[in-house]
Amino acid sequence: MSTAAATTIATEPVSDERVARRLALLLAERRRQSGMSLRAVARASGGSFSARRLKLIEAAREPLTRAEADEVARLYGIDLAVVTPDRLPLEIDSRGVISTGGSAISFDPGDVESLLTSYLRLVRSMRGQERPQAIELRRNDVDVLALYLEQPGELVVERLAALMGATQLQRRVLAGMFVAGAMVIGLSAAAAANLQAAEHASGSTGADRPASAETATAADWLD
């Protein structure tokens, strides 16, 4: 792609109203999780976005170019790939293959953990995440996994969160987000830190944290 073509794409407005609404909802949800004010986010942008404009963006009332959408997503700590609808639905072959968007990975058909771990590996590879980090889960993906496993979606979210090393409190929060109808299930770094601080303040024991086996599992799929 030429530099001129890339520049044109970056400056084109985000014309898909569904994407704009989904992004707005996700931004507002993420900021509430982090506990940050609009002014604080505006300051973090270094002048790129005013608090007034961010308020309009969160209400889906402010037009954005693609470059601006990328910038505001990074500002809020959001993976824009989970907002755009261009990825194909998740598919699970009972013979032991899970695939989406032209990518596929095998799993042990008789092992639930193998399927969930393979799903995390698949999404991580598609998003080019080379370093260990939690993955934001698409609701549609969770629904497909839940249907295949014949388990409630909130339980699938908890099991995925455990594989990512989340504490029991964090797992419950993520499962609650699924039950509440969130399109994307994930915790911002700030929200996770706040939960960990709350756990510490409440005198939680080691039982509230992932067991060493779970931590090892998380490290396995992140390798």
C-alpha cells in the first residue's frame, strides 16, 4: 500500500455507525472501570482530546477518523480489534480444531482446558500480542465456546480468566460483566489494580488468588 493510500485511509471518517456505537459504549465502560474522570483522560492525551470532546465520543456523538479512533482506543487501553466487526465468527470443529478469521489451532477434543487454552493462544496470535498480557474477550466468542461446552457463558468467562491468572474476585467481576450483557469482557490495568488493592485491604487470603497450578497454566499459553 502506498503512503498516500495509507494516509487517505487513516483520515477517512469511521462511517460504520455500529462500530462507532460499540466503541463509544466500550470507552465509557472502560473509563468507569478505571475510575478516571474525563478531565484526567484528557490530560493523559497530551492535548489531543479535550474533556468535552471525549464526552461526545463516549456518547457516539462525535465523528472520528480512523486514525483518531485508533488513538482514542490506545488512550483508553482498548484493543480496537474487538470493536470492529470484520472478524469471522469463531468456529469449533469437534475433531479438535478451533478457528476464526483465517487462523486455526488444534486442541484435544476430550479436554476442556485444552480448548480454552487453544482459544486464548489463537486470539493472542491474531492480535500479535508477543508479550504476556490478559486478553479482552468478545461476547460472541464466549457464546460459541459456551454452546460447544454446554456450560453457562459466565462459567466459561471465569475459566478463561483463571487461565489468564486472574484472582477469584477478578473472575467474579468478569463473569458479572458477561451476565450484564457486556460486548467485550475485560479489566483495564487500573481496574485490576483497584481490585487487588481492595482484596488486600479486605484481608483476603491466598485462596482468593490463583493457585500455583493456574499460574503455571497461564504461563504455558503465554509462552
